[in-house]
Amino acid sequence: MIYFNNVSKVYKDATALENVTMTITAGEFVSIVGHSGAGKTTLTKLIMAEENPTDGTVFFESIDVHKLNNNNLTKLRRRIGVVFQDFKLLQNKTAYENIAFAMEAVGKSDEEISSDVPHVLELVDLAHRSHHFPIEMSGGEQQRLAIARAIINQPELIIADEPTGNLDPINTHEIVQILKKINGLGTTVILTTHNRGVIDSVGKRVITMENGKIIRDSKHEK
Amino acid sequence: MITDLKRVIKAGFKNFTRGGLVSFASVLISTITLSTITSIIILQAVLYSSLNIIKDKVDVTIYLNVGVQEGQAMLLKASLEKLPEVAEVTYTSAEDALAQFRERHATDYPTIQSLDEIGENPLGSSLNVKAKEISQYESIADFLKSDNVLVSGPASIIDHPNYYNNKPVIERLNSIISGAQKLGFLLTFVLVLISVAITFNTIRLAIFISKEEIGVMRLVGASKMRVRGPFLVEGVIYGVLATIFTLVLFWPITAWFGRNMTDFLGINVYEYYFSNLFEIFVIILLSGILLGVISSFLAIRKYLNK
């Protein structure tokens, strides 16, 4: 599903990724682990085409994501759900409106929105928070809302970039369980983290990165 | 498409109401800009009215020789009226001139006595000429010097025009008027430019606050138009509200000026404001909306590229 072909990313004075080659197949749950600055976030940004590689190519199925024009990039992003460490919720929209916005973006009707949003809010246990703004919610609630927004359009891939970085152990456990459940329903999940405990509780494929390079891939160790 | 438009408009209104102080500041700054434009419209009217009053005071009188028949004077009047530069020619007969002279000097006993001693009317008739523009008096004076049968040669009916006596004053007035018009235009241009720059920057700051949200909207798959639309709607709201505030604001201001400053300004600003209210409304509404929409459009452009 995702194929990195010898990808490097160099910022002005720092190499974020160096000759990364890897494949992620549909339905996998892949944890990418490494210290801060190892290149995990750059890797996810390259999949979303938020950044362009300095060298190499990134494929989503057979599409070279960095050759897409604006319209097609928008269409590609609609197939991917993203969860960030800092949640990146729309602060001037309520929980309901944050999720509705993602549905509006892909052209869902008002009827679909009014039937699906309460359902997904219930799924992440936020039904009672539907008319609250992000600022009125706890970190764990905001992250659950971000996950609800990411899954509402039934994407083929979920990218969770350090989703538990700002959460306490109980909320971390909850988020991991939700992501495992989503993966169990057939959605590919890429989770980046520097928390060993999270990786242990996921118990799936682990890619370890250091200084922009992949130094270990549990898939090849089996 | 219609659903999208409805959503964009609704989101624009929601963003505006939730924007709180930022929305308020943007409307306030837009109101200041539109007030500047309205003030300039009114000031131009005052300036032009003052200039017209001054221009109206300038004329040239052609004194005809004593004994010239009214018919000849009328022929000259007709030929002057044919000139494209001439706005109006008034004939004053010798009798009228005498009557006016006596009236003017009614208390000046020695002058009246001398006049009575002469016994006959020493004054000739005259033609009072008003040009369309002050700069055109010279060419009218040139016409009087030309080879026209009525005005040249030994049979000339013209005693003298007073243009050459008044020439330095007329020329100076002309340069003051054109200077005032140029200064007015320059001032308008600079003030509008400054106001537009301030409004643009305020709206840019308002959008800068939403920079991160714009990125998030793009990441969840919103099209550029879906992201940009609500900001443009907000721009329209700024413009419409600022227009309403400006029109209401100028009601008491012009009323005060109309009541207290009409003699000084030369026109009743309150009457001018209300008789031109529709035109002023259209000008500032269009300026307000264009300013809001163009500022929003330009400010958001740089955040939409990813």
C-alpha cells in the first residue's frame, strides 16, 4: 500500500531521512519507534505530501504522491485519516462541527452528517461532549475526538503521529485500544511513538529509526 | 454545489460571530477606512463648491464706446456667445450703467453734482462676459483683439476690456484653483492608500491567527475553496457592517456641520449627504466589500499552498 523508495529528506543543515526504503501492506498495524529527531514525523509528512522528498519517491498504491496536483492531492488526503500529538483540532468549532467538517470536506450530505457524527462520537465516548469546544475538553478527550475525526470517512490508512505523547497512561491505553480496534476492522494504521510501553501493548510490526535511517524492522526478523 | 455554498456562508457567519474581538477590530478598522472615503467624498464636494463660488466671481467686462447703438452691442454679444469658451454674456445699457452709478454713489454728493453738471450720460454700455473656465479668459480677450469687423479698425465699438487690468489676479487665482484640485487629489490618493494598507494588515492578522487551522483543514481533505470561502464571506460581512456603521456615523456628523458650518463651507453638508446618500452608499459598500474580500483572498493565499 505504501512504498518508500530510497527516500531522503534534507533540511537546510540537517538530514531528517536518509535512503529510507520500506513497504507497508494494506491492513498492517505498523509502529515506528525512535527518539525525537529520528525522522518519524518527517516520514508521515512525506506520505501526506506535506513535505517533498529531497531524493527518492513515495508511493501510495501506484500513485507517486509528490507528483499529484492540488486537486488529486486533496482526493488522496481524503483516503487518509491523521491523528497528531497536539491533536490539531479546529479550535473555533465544537466537537460535533470538527467531525462534520471532515465529512463536509469529502462532500457528504447533511443527512449523512447528522446520522454518522453522533454515532462516531458515541464510539469514542464523547457523545456528552458534542457541543463543547476543544479548549473545554481534556487532553484524552481531544485525542479521542481527533481519532473520531480521522476515522469518520472510513479512510484506508490512519496515520497517528505520537498520538499518546501528551497523555497519561490511562488515556494512552484507551487510544491504543481504539487504534487496534480500527485496525481490526481492516484499516491500515501507522503509529509513531517513542514510548516502548505503547509498542509492547500493540504487539505488531515495529520499525525502529535512528538519525533518519531505519535500523531495525521486526518484519524482517521473523 | 449549492450545499457547498450554503455551508461556506454558514461557516463564514459562525467564524465571524465566534471571532469576538478580532472580528470587532476588523469591522472597526474597515469602518475607519470607509469613513475616510466618505469624508473625502464630502470634502471634495466642499472644495469644488468653494472653487465654483470663487470662479463665479471672476468675469471680464467689455466697456463699449459712448454712443454705440444697442444693435451693434447685440451683434458683438451674439458673436461672443458663439465662442465655445463663453458661458454667459450680459448686456448693460448706458442708461442702466448710469442708474447703477448713481445708486452706488448716492451718498457721494460731489460726484453726483459733477454728473448733473455734465448734463449728458458720460457712460457707455458694457458687456459682462463669464467664461466656462478661468483659463479661457485670455482667449476671449484675444478674440476681442482679432480682426472682427465689429471690434477692430477705426470703427471699433470697444473702448476697452478690463481683462488686462485683472489679468495677474485671474492668473493667480487660476493657479491656486488648479493647485487646490491637485492637492485634493493627492491627499485623497494618499489617505485611501494608507487606509487600505491598514485594513489589509488587520485582516491579514485576523487570518494569521487561523494559519494552523487552515493547514488542518487542508490535511483533512478540504478543497481550497472550502477553506477560503468562509474567510471571503467574513470579508463581505466586515464590508457590509462597516458600511452600515459609517452611514449611521455620518448622520450626526453631517447634521452638526450642516447646522454650524454651512456659511463657512459654502454648502450644507447635511443636505449634500442626504441628497447623495444612495451614491455614497454604493461607493462605500463596494469599497468595503472589495477591500474585505480582496484582503482576505490575498492574506489566505500563502497558507493554502500546502
